[in-house]
Amino acid sequence: MKKLLFFFLASCFVISCSREDFNAENEQDILSYLESNNIDANKTTRGLYYTIEEEGTGEHPTENSNVTVAYKGYLLDGTTFDESPLSGITFDLDRVITGWVLGIPLFKEGGKGKLFILPELGYGNQAIGNIPPGSVLVFDIELISINNMSNIELYLQENNIDAKKTEEGLYYLIEDEGTGENPSSNSNVTVAYKGYLLNGTIFNESPVSGLPFNLNQVIAGWSLGIPFFKEGSKGKIFIPPNLGYGSQTLGSIPPNSALVFDIHLIGVN
């Protein structure tokens, strides 16, 4: 899963690739590939080429949908750089490369086809794994399902967790109310915690006695989430990527990961 998530970087990562990076030779490479392989592809106004090989029978996703997709990614020379399980992987479309944000909504649920993605809609001039800079990307796509819930919402449902949601998209659960005051977003607090991914991988854990820090110097998910806890309380916070580490790789945390923290607010200092 880490490998798969690594290749699907957030769109904010891709934004750094402007149209100035576009090389007309890349489009010619696509056209030559289509001709030599007898592929009749469509082209969008953004320069994305695609084919629909099986229409599917469901709805089209939006650019913000959570979807499950089975795919194979390769270069024009046939080099495979990534491949999902047959069951696909599930992710939010607003967290992936622009070529996918634009391309997947062209498919109906159950549909199959291909995407041909120019560098400016993919990874631009950056080398990613065994993808050279400035590469055209080809994906065989099967849109398995459109999910009405985000990864965090799916996790909460699967684990029967009744968490509250803030307007920023943070989820939190108070399991032990505590008896003290709530901190502010600028407070200095002592917190014992365990941080892990939705797949259960632990990436950080404090001593039982906790660690002190200022809430205005941590990730946004903590600045927003910890003030819901009273001094002495325990619970969980569920942090979407945009309130965590975004598209950064941080230790064992892949890009665009939702984060879960078990929280014990020991003290408001």
C-alpha cells in the first residue's frame, strides 16, 4: 500500500508543474503511440487522452469523489512502474495527480479504459521511483466503485466508531471526558499519544507520561483537535492529509495519508 500511495501524489504537488513545462514532443509521442498501437483515443481540452473500452453501467464520479480503482501504470516504452491488486485501491480523487482528477470522472462505475497523461498532468519534470522526468504516463483503468465516503469515513464505519466531524474535515471522538479545562489553539499542553495510519501502522508514540508542546507549533489537525479535549480526557482524532503532512513523505508516513491519534490530554500548562 505504501508503494501505491507513493505514486499518487496530491494535486498540490503537481501544481508546481506549470504549462511552461509542456513539451509538444510529449504529445507527438502519445500520437505516435496511439497510431502504432491502432488506438482511437479522445482528447480533452486539458490535453488528456483517454479511451473507454467498456462503458460500465454506474454513475460518473466527480473530481472530489472517493473511488476504488484497479489500474496498471506504465511508460510508453512498456515499462510498468506501478500496479494495483485486482480488487483495486480506494482513495479520494482530490488527493491524486491532475491526470487522474481529470480522467477518472470520464469513466462510469464499472467502466474500463486507458489514460494517456502528459507530464504537466502527471509528475512534470520530477523523477518519481523509476519514472524518468518529463514522462508520459499510461494507465489501464477499471473504475470498480464510487464510494460516497472518504477514507476516514469508511474507516469509522468499518470500525463502528461514532466520531464527530468539524467544518475543516477533522473527526474526533471523546472516550473519557476528563474534569479540567479545554486548552486553546495557542496553549502549551502535555499529551500522551499514539499515532498510526488507517492500516494500523504505528508511526509515532509518546511515553506514558506524555510530551509537552505548544499547540500553535504542530500540524493543523492537532491545533484544531486537541482543544476539543478537557484536561484529563482521552479519545481519538482522525486527521485528513490536508490537516496533517499533505503530500510529504515523513518517516513511515506515505504522502497523502490520513492520520489517527489516540490522545490523553494530561495537562494544560
